[in-house]
Amino acid sequence: MHEMAITQSVVDAVGEVAAGRTVHSVTLDVGALCAVVPDAMQFCFELATEGTVAEGARLEIHVIPGAARCRSCGVTFPLPDLILLCACGSADVEVVAGQELRIRSMEVSEPCVRPADAVAIRRD
């Protein structure tokens, strides 16, 4: 299952950017043509975040549909799979969407810390 390796890379990147802050949610763009199963990635995310700043975080996955542009006739059309054939019969097409795999956003919180120069107030 390559989803685990991909998800671990996402969690590593999120942890690096979070720099010690608690991660509450992560939003990904996943192309429909990049051979990643969103449900498997959800499962792997829970495992990969254990013991990290993202433990317990919510993962939201936006699936980006595939699309291609025909170089012969210029039309852009939906691409449900990697069969690269335009309705005009041309196989000279360019995939323009559906191969993405990127972190769109993440929600983090600042850690609650006591200022170094805080003085305890003594009450008599």
C-alpha cells in the first residue's frame, strides 16, 4: 500500500511546517489520476500522526477530477482515467488536471507558554 508512504511524507512535511505547534486539520488536493485511494489515505493518516504534533488532527481530502486538452482540436475534456483519447480520435493530448498531490492548507494553534519574564504575584 503506497498510501502509507505518501501519507507519512505528508505528515513529515506538516510537522516540519508546524514547528512544534499543534495541528488541528490538514487539507489535501489529491488528483483522481494519481492512483491514491482517499479512504486508504484517511486510515493511514490516523496511524502516521500517532505521537506527532498532528495526532488527532482531521484530514480533509479534495479529489481533483482529471482533465486533458487535445493538441489536435484544442478541446479540453474530462479524463476519468488514463486512457488518453479525445472524442475527435486524436491521442495527442496533454493531461491538465488530476495528477495533483499537494497540501492545500493546515490549521495550527500557538502553544500556550508562560512568558520568560513573568513574575509570580504573591498574595498575602
